[in-house]
Amino acid sequence: RNASKTKQSPSDAADLPPLHLLAGASDDVFCRQMKLDKKEYLAFKEEAVPRLKFSSQFDRWLKTGRPIDLVSG
């Protein structure tokens, strides 16, 4: 076991964007600040947002019984 290696978790603060960047930055600014390829980021965003929306609606359904909106807009 090499003691000089430190195990990094995905939640290391250096890897996480600051809140102001998440909350208010355009895709261009976000990608530039986070050093991300914009095409890859937009492809990820296109695929991930519907899953996140469904997940939050599913949580709400569990708590309230409110129907899930399967139509993506």
C-alpha cells in the first residue's frame, strides 16, 4: 500500500463548481470556467435533464400522490 497516494472522493471541493456558476452562468461561461467541452456538456445536459425532472416528480408522487408529467417540454 502506497501511503503517499491519497484517495479522492467525487465530492472534493476543488472538483465542484461554485454556487454562483451553477445558478447563474450561461452554458458558455459554465463550460469555460469548468474547462468542459461545450458539445459534450450540451449532450450530457440533453440526456440528464429529463431523468432529473422525472426523479423529482417521482419523489413528489411518493409524498403527495401528484401525477408524474411524462411529457417533456
